Amino acid sequence: MLDAADLITEVKQQENQTQNSKYPCPYTLAVLKVLESLNKNNDFEEVIMWSEKINPDYLH
């Protein structure tokens, strides 16, 4: 999963979801899924690294 998420974050940018977008942002979804998985595995150093990839102002 990390390889796929790495690829997504390399080829896409996070989209601003506060502007009533009809479709979820693939970048945001990938990062949030990685964060969920890392958190379940108690890999907190990686959680911190991946959480820095998200712009919270783009979330709604």
C-alpha cells in the first residue's frame, strides 16, 4: 500500500476539498488510508511523516 500511496502523492497534488468538490481527492484519500494503517501498526514516526503531506486547510 505504501508504494501505491507514494506514487499517488508523486503524480497528484492535494486538491482543495473546501470548494464543494463532487469527487474526493485521490491524494487525500491515499494519505488518509496510509495514516490509518500506520496508526493501527503503532508506526508513529511514519504517521508524523505522512501527516505532513496533508494541507488541513484543504479538508472539509
